[in-house]
Amino acid sequence: MTDARACEIRSTCPYCGVGCGVRLRPTGDGGLEVRGDPVHPANFGKLCSKGSALAETLGPEGRLLSPVVRGTETGWDEALTLVADRFRETIGQHGPESVAFYVSGQLLTEDYYIANKLMKGYIGGANIDTNSRLCMASSVAGHRRAFGTDTVPGTYEDLEEADLIVLVGSNLAWCHPVLYQRILAARKTRGTRLVVIDPRRTASCDGADMHLALRAGTDAALFNGLLCAIHDADAVDEGFIPSVQGFDDALAAASSDRAEVTGLSENDLAAFYDLWIRTPKVVTIYSQGVNQSSSGSDKVNAILNCHLATGRIGTIGCGPFSVTGQPNAMGGREVGGLANMLACHLDIENADHRAAVHAFWESPRMAAAPGMKAVEMFEAVGDGRIKALWIIHTNPAVTMPDADAVTSAIAGCDFVVVSDITGANDTARLADVLLPATAWGEKDGTVTNSDRTISRQRAALPAPGAARPDWAILAEVGRRMGWHDAFDYATPAEIFREYAALSGIAGKLGRDFDISGHADISDSRYETLEPFRWPFAGERSGGRFFGDGRFYHADGKARMLPIRYRPPAAKQGPRFPFRLNTGRIRDQWHTMTRTARSPRLAAHLAEPFLEIHPRDAERLGIAAADLVRVESTQGSAVLRARITDAVQPGDVFAPMHWTGETAPSARIDVLVAPVTDPVSGQPESKASVCAVRRFEAAWYGFAIAADRLDPSCDYWARARTRAGWRAELAGATVPQDWEAEARALFGLAPGDAEAQVLIDARRGLARIAFHREGRLIAALFAGPEPVALKRDYLATLPGTEAWDALTGQPPADRPDPGPLVCSCFNVGVNTILAAIESQGLVSVEQIGAALEAGTNCGSCRPELAAILAAAHAKEAAE
């Protein structure tokens, strides 16, 4: 064990903005062993279910291994010459505003730096934006308006020092589980109070002292009410307020709001306001529920106003805290990956800043104004203003609002380049040129997490095929466009040194981001670089910002803004009576390019769903497990109904992960209106309006297969299993020949494989299994209603001698673990129930001791508690 661990490579997890450290050990067969890094300051060895399953997501399947030009594999020389020529010709004919880069928080900082330098300093336009625009641009705008720059004031240590933590629009338990576990540990050791503010009851509410289920979109009104309560309670920090401008105007605006728009009772509001005011050490964590709004920037500033008025910022255990969704969303912000910023938190609108970057880069031209933000960028692609587009490590045909329109725009663009690890996603299929890029585990560079900690992400595996690092691809295009010396890099260490040197210029211009202490870092020191928190420059090093009352506006003061509540842009009405909330689930990531490869991650929630309140479901005639069609002005989707009082009447919730590869009818962003915040440009992804009705399927089905299956029916959702694949199916027309339908589904020719066929035409039931050499290779179960089967048991059968598979039930001597609850340790609900009954378990901790469930990332603990409560209630009733 000692020798093996001595060979480990320290790196970082590629998922959320927590920035967990991992230790990687190549297994010699192209795989990795992955464990949490016990000394990384973000996680101290902990990993969530997704991080724990990283080793399962590796492998050559589906990887893009060589450049592809218009469907034909080619070499790098031909592909990059074409990219450089087409971009140069387009710029020559139509100007620099006719081309655009759409990049991603999956890029390392060195990749981001080269993309930003190429676009803003050499092409001379600013049409480079990142998919981080969709998750945290409103936080950037709020920070810049309040502080004068995009600074996250606090650190993760504040979560352990606070006496009250408020989660606003953040399901931290599922989206940032390692941070949530740090909070729960603080609750246990020092009694930290926890308040969750969210229209929907989530897993984060399980450990909370208070859940404020406010009306969707009313966060600004809630915090305006808090500001008024702060004033009325004489809780304004008179020693800190001289460091702030705008208090009187902010208070006057807040006083004009009516607290009743939140839908919360006066007692609940008063209890929250009293708790916040009388608890000096408060951290307010906010995320997509705040940011993804047509008034997201104002919501952010309403929160910041309360912290500024009380001086609860930049000191131990105090402050507003934006948590980010991607591993390098922060690095993208720092390096100018957003269309309205320059590198190192310099402002593109500031002539002195532009001149400084221009001189440093010695570039031929410089972008003089902000470029197009994501939504307007794809609108410009659609109407022909942008004629050449380069998309890097992101899937806008799925993730952008009004996704069908974005898909059409990309398909109609004159020239589209996609750099990715796969050619098999909705966006890559639209490209003229596909460029194979390295993936996590093969990449080398740095990332920044949510509390400004910069860590090294290191390669532990060789690049497969002809795949190249993104910085190298971008730099080569820059050289081929005529700027050889400016992009003559051999290693990411060279790029990091240049970036650090530029940050020193930013520091001298009065900016917060300065890591110039690393401007002369050697290659060997870069290789062994330990995690560090910026700033890192002489006496300026790490720590918290703003506790000293000094900010980055010209006068050194912060700004409190006059905020007034604005409702969501879309109005509910008879045609579209529901408010649609979208978000993430526990075990999946973005559009599942990586996580869908892991059987245990796919097992928790294996198909897309719509949460709907029981009262609404009853009114619409929707029963549990029915399929529903969800419609908006933009498009429609079909999802599985999940009836729950976790959502409020009139609200529905759907996850955003499914794609054309996994469930084409469930691309939820086809429903989302392309409405954006006027300041940040961030889309309102949590407040579109829609209609819901039962999907009238003529048949429903469930299928399992050893090899990938390819459905062609009206609804399908496909997921990987340890034995192969599983799929939920439904169609509007009953097939005339079920065996032929099944063979087409599984890619079996007539006569290929031995078929077991059970057909009950009168009842409309069909069960068909195929065996080869005595082993089950595939099976289909279909009927006129959602099919009741032991799905998790059936999913284990492909490849086994399962001649009784068509019963749909496990034999008496083979226990069925049931649907997966704990992904970290593969523990199913039936296993948990059996242990509760046989061992008399009475707490989540006892379940953990008996089965390990809930003892790693802890994100399944709310489900464990619910299972335990239901089991005890059933026992009491009996």
C-alpha cells in the first residue's frame, strides 16, 4: 500500500466548483484508481458520489481520436489549416465581430488564457463567452457593482466558523456535497444554525433549522425586508457604514417592497429576520436559484446590501458566498473568459486597462468593447452576424435556453468548429470540423475553486489517439493565423508564468487578482505547485477580502444599490399555468458526457422526470409513473411524472441533464425562454412558464441489453448498467409485430439469437427475451400501462443464464437490493429496509455503521432518513 500510494499523482476533481483534491494512480490498463486527497484544503480526503465514481468514467469508448472534417477523419495539419484559414478569411471579409468562441468551465486556466488572448488581443473582437455565463454571471455583476471587482470575500473556513449559514437558491447537499458535509460537521460540533431559502424542498432542507419556501423569484423582496428589519432593529454597523455608499437609497428602495409577495407568513419572516440580525457571524451562500434569473444581479446585490449594512463581510465566519457550478468557473472569470471582461479582473470598458493588456501582449489590435454574451451570441449565429464559431467543451444545443433554436442556429452557421472529447453529442454532430481534445486525467494546468484556491490539475494518463491539450490546439491556430511568436508555447507552465506576470500589472492598476508571486515560477516548481489561495504577491497573500473596509471602487468604498423586487419575466396564465424550475440531480453532471458512463451514478435516478404537486397531478389526471408532456412557447418535452409535495402547487421541477444521446424528448432547455438579466446577460432558467398534460401513450416498455440499444419510439431514456444497458420506452402506436420491434431495438437480425416470446394480445402485454449460447443478451417488457417490474434486479441479468427473466421478478433465493440509494457504496433501498428490520436500526448513523450508506459524501442521508421514518411509521401502524 505504501509503495502504491507513493506513486499517486495529485490532481483535482473535474466536477463542481468545490475544487476537491484527488489522488490518482494509473492501473496499467488505461484506468485509474481515484481517492480523495487527504491534505487538499477543499475536501481533506472527502469526495461526493460523482468524484468517488471517476474511475468508472474513463476509457476509450466514444472518444474522438482524430480530427474530423465534414465527416471524414483527417490529420491535424489539414484540420488546423482549414480552421485558421476560414477564421482569417471571415475576419478579412466581415470583421472581427463576425467570429466567436464559446468556451467552458471545463477548460483549465491556461487553456482559457490562450483563447482569451487569441480572441481579444489578436483577432481583436470580444465575442468569447463561456458556459459559466449560464450559472454565475449574475454573481459577477453583483460583485462588480458592490465591490468594484469580482471578488469572493470569504473562504471555506468561514463555513466552519459561522454561527448561522443561510442557503439561498442552493441545494448544497446534492450540488456541492463536500461543502454541505463541512456545514453539517460544524452544526454537530459547534451548533451552527442552518436556514434554507428555496421554493422547493430539497435534500438540503433535511438538516435545516428553518426552510423558507418562498414564492419563485422573490428573493430580492425577502432580502429587502431583511435590510429594513436590520435598520428597524438598530443593527446597522455604524463603524463599518462609512466604508459604504448608497445606504439611504438602498433602504428607501427596500422599504417600497411588500414582504407578502414572498408568499411567506409574517411569523416565518420575523423569525428569520430576528435570527439573522441577532447572530453576528452569518454566511449567506447563494447559487443558481439566485443567479439564474432575469433579476439575478439585483438579487445578488440585495444579499450583499444586508452584509454591507451590518459589516458582516470579510471577517471570520461572516460574508456572502457565491458557490460555482463548474471546476474552473472561477478561473474563467479571472482570466477574462467572459465577453465583458479582460484577464486578471481588468475591465474591457476601461481604456487604461485595455492599453495595459494591449502593451503586455504586444498585440496588433485590442477589443475595444464588450462582446456578445451567450444568449445574444447564439442569436447572432442564427441571424448570420456570426459566421464562424468555435465551441470548446460544452454542449449548447442542449444547455442553452430555447435549445431548439440554438441547434438550428449552429446547424445554419457558415463554419463551426467543435473541440471536445467525443463526437457523439448534440452539438458535435453539427460541426464542420471536430478536434479531439484531451480529457480530465490527461490534462495539465491549473483551476480555481469557489474560495479562490488555485490547484494543479495533473495528467495521469497519456492522451489517446491524436488528442491534444486545448491550449496547444488554440496556440497552433494562432500561429497559423500569422501570430507565431505570440503563441509559441511549449508547456502550460510557460502560459502560467505569462498569466501571473500580467496579474502583477493588474495589481499595480489596483485590481484584486494578483498572483505575480509566481511570475518567475520554474517548470519544476510548477510541477510540484501546492494549492494556494489568491492573491499571491508579496505581502498580499490569501485570506479574506473587505474586512478592513477597503474596496475596489475609485473612492475605496463599497456600493449598496437601490433594489426593487421584479417578478420573473414570464407570466403564468390559463395557457401556461405552471412555473418551471430546472436544476441538477445528485449523481449526474451537466449533459452526462462523463457521468452517464458510470453504472452506479446512472442507477439512482435513471430517467428524466417532472416533479409535480399531488394537487396539480390529481386535477390533471396524472398518476404516479405516468408520462407527461410539458409545453412552452419555445418547445415541448416528455418526462416521467414524479408526484411530490417537495414542489409547491403551480410549480414544477425538471432536471437539465438529459440529451439526444440519453433521452431526446427530455432536453429540458428547449422549454426555457431566452430571457436574460439586463446587467449580467444570464438566462432566467428557473422561472419559465409551461403547461403540463398526460402523455397518452399506447404502450409502455422497459428493456435491458448486454450491448447498447437504439430505440426509435416516441419516448425513451437510456442508461448504462453494470451488465450493459437499460431503457424506459413508450410509443403512441402499438407495434404490429413485437418480436420484430424488439429485434430492431436490440440490433438483432431475424434468426439471430434464440427468442422467448410471451404475447397476451387481449391484455396488450408482450415479453420477449433473446439468448445466445445459453446467456441472456436482451429482453423487452411492454404493456398498455407503465410496466411493474423489479427493474434493478432485471438490469443485472444480461450476460447470465437467466431463462426465467421474463417473470420480471427475482427468484426467492436471490435478494433484490432495490433502487439505488447510496451511490458511493452501491446500497439499495431493499437492503436498507432489511437491515432496519433485522437489526433494529433507529438512526441514519446506525444505517451507516451497518451498511456504510451515507458515510462518504453524505448526500443520500436525507433519503436514508426518509426511508427510516417510513419504515418506523409502517411498523407503528401494524
